[in-house]
Amino acid sequence: METKEPVLLIVLVETARLRWFVAGVNLDGTALPLLCSEEGDLEHYLELPFDEQVSFLRHRFSGVLQRGCDRLWAKQKKPCQIVFLFDELLEQDNGRLTQRVAEHFIQWMTRPPVVAFKCESGFATDTPALNKLVGELDATLETPLHASLPSLLPAMKDAAAWELSPKKVKN
């Protein structure tokens, strides 16, 4: 059986533009941009009651994780940790929504483990302070995560670095 290289799978959530990015990070801190959504991809949650917002975001981010894993697998890599990075808390209920969505992944995904952070300065700086919301990050993975941010965050502005995932149409 072929061995896959372990990597971090990072989901960056840009709340102001209601979009997401998914990337791999090698254990040496090298970032691998994979996919991004169109601006407004997450906007549907704004129209929903709280429990339906949680459900919508859980399903959307589950799809994001699946597509990210598929792209990594094709590159002979597999996630050893999933990291959600939010630039801000999602609108609604003073951050309760962000916490609830993140807790879902912590409870339901034990392999690989999940951790969620809020970037204290948003994505405006290449080295944001990370405020843990839920989950645990293996201590050996802190260095690659932090080492990847100075290249990963600016790459979010380079459309050519990412495969664009078309906006889902509401049914």
C-alpha cells in the first residue's frame, strides 16, 4: 500500500466576503493553495433561522473538507489535522454561530482531529495572533501552521493560485 504524506488541511473563512479557501500545508510549513469559493458563497446562511444556519454551514464546510481531501489525495497527501481559520466571527448571535459550527466538526471528526481559530487581526497581517475557539492542535503542528501563514494569507489575493469552486445554486 502506498503511503501518503501527512499535511495540515486548512479552511480559511473570509466572513466579510462570505467565502472560503482550502489549502494544504506540508509539515515544513509550505502552503499548497487548493480551492476557493466565489465571493458570496456562504451568503445563504444570513437568510435562515439560527438552527438552519448551523445546518447550512455544517453541510457547506463538510463539502469543502471533502473536496480539499480529494485534491490532497491526488497529490499523494492526506490530512493529519484539520484547521479552520476565521478572519472574524460569523454574523449572528455574537459568535455563537461560529462556535456551534466549529464544535460540530470537533465532535464528529476525530480522525483527523479538528481545531478552529479566530485570527485576532483578521487576514490583514501575514502573522496573525490565533485565538483558539475549539479543539486541539498537536504541538508538533504549530510550527508548520504558523510558518505557512506569511505565504498562505497573501495568496488569498491571487486568483491564479486557487482552483475556483463555482457558487452553489439555491434550490
